Amino acid sequence: MLRWLRWIGRAVTVLLLLVGAAIALVYTVTTLHIRQRYEFPDSPVRAATDSAAVARGRHLAEAISKCQECHGADLGGELWVDEPAFGRLAGVNLTSGRGGLRDYSDADFERAIRHGVGRDRQPLIFMPSEAFSAMSDEDLAVLIGYLRSLPPVDREMPGPKVGPVARALYLAGNFPLLPVKLIDHDSRPPAPPAGATVAYGQYLATIGGCRSCHGLALAGDANPDAPDITVGRLGGWTEEDLFRSLRRGMRPDGSVIDPEKMPWVASGRMTDEEIRAVWLYMRSVPPGAKKDG
């Protein structure tokens, strides 16, 4: 009996040592990634601040990019995850108030939005720049102009803390902790002209985060809460059904779409032309595809 107890004790000790070593390795590798510095040249994009541009920027922020989902209704920052095992993540204060981005230059905004890198040249945590990297110069200019027009909000948000679960998921490729790692920083295809076209729908789906949640080809392979929305699953849907789902949060069978899982309230603010473009893009994607085609 004593021999068995000693054997079990040694096995448990070895197991604990292995677990400890694995955790130490995860922390070492992820910390190196989190603290890595990136140098991107200043962008020539400058904020567009006339009234029409600011109005367009507000539409982009609220209906397309849905900035309020992470940064709060007033864009003054919001804490949305605070679990020790996972981490503490908060949308920063985007206004010029205390704790906000008053000192950000236009180039700093461009690096943050398109490249996922802060003023310190270190990666931003869970900033969806993998979607925004495709944003055109024109749309970026009006978005920055809108952010500069926001009323100042005095709100200091806590910095991010990344727990062991988020670190492990990141290394396993199941969590976009550092979007800077997901972006082709040297290539940005020209944005198509606005219109009810497949190309413009693809552009909107990208910068709107649809492809970030539903998968590169909308096939539901990126997030268990975001299903396949290609013809493989929604083949029986009509354009009117998509309008109803985004404007009223209802599926064709009358069931209600959970706004916590699908931000239809924000997406429903898209114009008719924009929704129609997204619909055309959705119908163009082969069912069950696993990468964008």
C-alpha cells in the first residue's frame, strides 16, 4: 500500500510539474507577442471634418463598424470582460476627454484602426483591425473625423489583463487576441465604389465584422455563436427576410434573434442599398466554403 501511495504521489508531482511548465511556456510566448513592437510609417490619411463627412463617419461607426458594441454607447469606453481566468478586456475611451485619445494624431488613429497597434507601437488587445484593415482611405478619413467630433467623456478605463485561458486559446489559434498578427500589412485591395453590388457587399461584410464572426466566407467556421449565413443554410431566405432580420430582429419563422449574439440593432441602421449589397454578397458565396473566394 505504501509503495502505491508513493507511486501516486510521484505521478501527481510529475503531473503538476508538467502543468506548471506548460503554463510558464504559454505565458512566456504570449508575453513576447504582446510586448513586440511594430513600426508602420505615418499614413497620409487625414481626418475629414466637414458636416457631411462627420455624418458619414457616424454612420460608419454606428451601423457598419459598430464601434459602440465594444466602446460603449457614448464611445467613452466600456468594460466588457473581467474574469481572472480569461482576462480583463475593455473598449478604450475614444473621445478627447480625460482617459481618452486626445493626443492621438491622424496617423496614430490609422495605425490603431488598420494595423491594430497603439501609440507605443505595441499590439492592441482584441481590437478588430483584421476587419478594419480593408477600410478605404475615404472611409477612414470620415471615421477619424467623426471620432474627433465626439463630445469629450471623462472616463479612465483599466488596461487589459490577459489570463491563462485567453493566452492558451490564442496560441491554439482559437482567439484573435492580437489582430496585428492576422493582417497582411503590405497589401490593401482598392475598395469598390458604393452600390448594390457583390463587391461592395463583400467590402461592407469585411469592415462590418461579418466575416470576423461568421468566417472568411460566412460559412460559420469562426465562432460557434455565429452560424453559416451562406446559401448552404439560408438558401430559402429572400432579400425581404434579410431586411426583416436586420431591421426587426426576426427570422422568417418568426423567432427572435438574440441581439447579444447578433448586433442586428446596429446593422439595421444600414441603408437599403448597403443591406442589398450585403445580401448579394451572401448569395454569391458557395455553400459550406471554408475560405473567401
